[in-house]
Amino acid sequence: MEYFKDIKKINYEGSKSNNPLAFKFYNPDEVILGKTMKEHLKFSMAYWHTFTYFGGDQFGGASKSHHWDNQDPIKNAENRVYAAFEFMEKMQINYFCFHDVDIAPRGETLEETNKNLDRIAAIIKSEMSRTGIKCLWGTTNAFGDAKFVHGASTSCNSTVFAYTAAQIKKAMDITMELGGENYVFWGGREGYETLLNTDTEMELDHLAMLLKMAAEYKKKIGFKGTLLIEPKPKEPTKHQYDFDAATVMGFLRKYGLEKDYKLNIEANHATLAQHTFMHELNMCRINGMLGSVDANMGDPLLGWDTDRFPTNVYDTTLAMYEILQNGGLGTGGLNFDSKVRRASIDEKDLFYAHIAGMDTFAWGLKAAAKLIEDGVFKDFIENKYRSWKSELGLKIEKGEIDFEGLEKYALENGVTPNESGRQEMLESILNQYIYNC
Ligand code: XUL
Ligand code: CO
């Protein structure tokens, strides 16, 4: 059965095309810096936003439905697999990501839930081998259900910790069974509202304990994928423990987990933490911990996680600039953790949205590659820091001079004049590269 009858495969038609159901910039086989666009841009469909989100918000319920979704929950889950793979094939998206609860309905018991998961995973596996589409990552929803009201691994209730571990174990098993290239931890309820009722020290120790057990279980079952933590500063809790990249890396180092985990950076989570997307990618890159990306964007006028599809070329250029300097994302990719707006009620909107996101990243990739090829910012930065190549600079860096020596130097030589940082000139050059790529 065909689920999206009105839509044919989306193809590249070039920037002059007026066809809204065509790529303008994403040309999968075009070679950029020695690799094809589809190798650089491992796009992934997020099962939850594209197939199990129906437009609900704090003020109203569903605004849309999928025509294949009106039978019993297991049948709906089966139909969803076929619809999702048809969607990805038509979109030329080669990866998907999922939470356990996205693919199969919860049962009355954990056992029944696990049975449902096995049943649907088997269908997903056969669709994967039919199409060649792969699993970028799996994850666990340990935040939606009422049992997580006080947290999952950070709950005051140890039986909830046990249940969380059981759920993660099963989701890791399924991710491995599907050949997943990564496994993600986003702690939706791992945070707190008030210190009046919270033992933060104990909660953080427990969070680390769970992550340690997960890393051990990964080794035990021989899962080859990368374990990733996804930082987010707030929402749903006021203080999420995994606030931003720097916080997560400090936490991992405190508990000796820095070799076992990398980070999954989400654009909208970066801006919620009052950082740019580029800043978060950069912090991970310089620490060798950039794992994967949740591709979306926030809204500068709204203070929450809007998960809009990325359409800002400026941001994707700077993100791709970091990703290229990182030598790519390794096992990671670009997962559209993005949803269409509540009023975008047609199934066709899912295609327009992904086309917009893919084209925006393709354009960003092209501009970033040109910036790197021409060494624009690299040359400027090298020159800006050239005083560190002087005798004094080298002595400081090598630890060959102390406070007394530095005082003597300052007394004898004073300070050389500073030069302009040239920010506006560089921003203008950046615009020129984005426009001309
Ligand atoms: C929530 C979020 C999640 C994670 C996976 O803000 O980004 O969808 O990516 O649980
Ligand atoms: Co995300």
C-alpha cells in the first residue's frame, strides 16, 4: 500500500526551480571537499515528531491525524513503520531515530511492552533491509509517564531507578538489533524545581551510576555504537542537570565517564542555554566530544523549545563550519528533531519541512566548505594570535617563566599596541560567502 499517494520521490532541481517538492541545494551526489553531500549530511528522520506528533500544545489537543493511524495501537504501529519508510525513501533520508514509545505502544506490563517492541522492531528490520535505510540512534522515553514525576535515574524512589534501567536495557538491545550507530540519553526529568525538597548531590551520583551501568552493559552486549548525552538547560524541569555542553563534560569528567560518552548537540537547546548553536559545537569539538546533532532551530521571540525545522542559513553555515573542522560527525548525523507547526495540518507539510531543513543544511555546507577552502577565518585568527609565537609567548606556553619573570618583562617592555578585532569586516565577509556559494 502507498501512504503518500500524491507525492513522488523528491529530487534535486537546482536553485532556480519553482517546484516546492524539489531540492534547491541538496544534491546528494555532489562532491564537496572530497565527499558527497549525502556523506557529509547524514540526515535522519525523528520518528516522534514526524509520525507521532499531532499538533497538540498546552492550549489544545491534536490538530491533525494520519489516515493510516485509526486502528488498534499495534496495527497503527505497524502501519506507521511502512508509512515512515515510504516517507524516508521519497525524501532520500537514509537514517531514522526513535524512542521506544514512538515505535510500539506501551503494554499493561513491562513484559507486554517489551513484546510489542520486539514485534515492531522485526518489521522495522525488514523494512531496513528492503530499503537500505539505517538507524542513527535509539533512545528511551523515561520522562513522559507519571512514574517519572520525581525523575528517572534521579528519582527519590529506587524502584523508578530500576524501571528506568530496565527500559534503557531493552531500548539498547533493540537499537543494537537494528544496527543503530549511536544510543542517546536525554534526561527529560533529570533535574529539579526546588532545593527545598531535593538532594542534588545524591541525584547527580545516581545519574552517573546509571550512565556507568549503561556503558558497562554496552560492553557486555558488544554494542559498537557511540553513547551520547544530549544537553538541555530547562524544560521540562527548571534546572536540568545536563544544562549545556560544558556542564555535561565537567560532569562526565567528575565521574570518570568521559571516555564512554560523547555529546548530541541540539540547536534549540543551545539557544535555550543562551549559547549559539556554533558555541556548543565548538566546545564539544575542542574537547574531542562532538558526537551528533539534533538539527532544528528555536525562535528568538519565544523562550521555549520550539523545535522548528532549520531554515536559517547563517546558523547552518556556522554549524557546518564547526562540523567540517571536526572532520565530520563520525558515527553521528543530523537528526531532524523538528516538528511542523500546529497549523501545518497536511501530510504534505512533512515533506516541505524536511526539504527546507535539508536545503538549509546543504547551503550551509557549501558556504562553510568555501570558507574553509579559502582559509578566511583561520588566517585571520592565526594572525591575531601571532604574538604567542614570539619569544615571550613561547616561554609562557612552555611554562618556562614565572610571575617574577613576567613582572620583570612588563617593567622593562610595557605592552605593545592592540589591533582591531575586525568583527564587522569578518561578518560582512561571512555574508558574502553565504550569498555567493
Ligand atoms: C527534547 C529532545 C528529545 C531528545 C530525545 O527536547 O530533544 O527529543 O532528542 O529524547
Ligand atoms: Co533532541
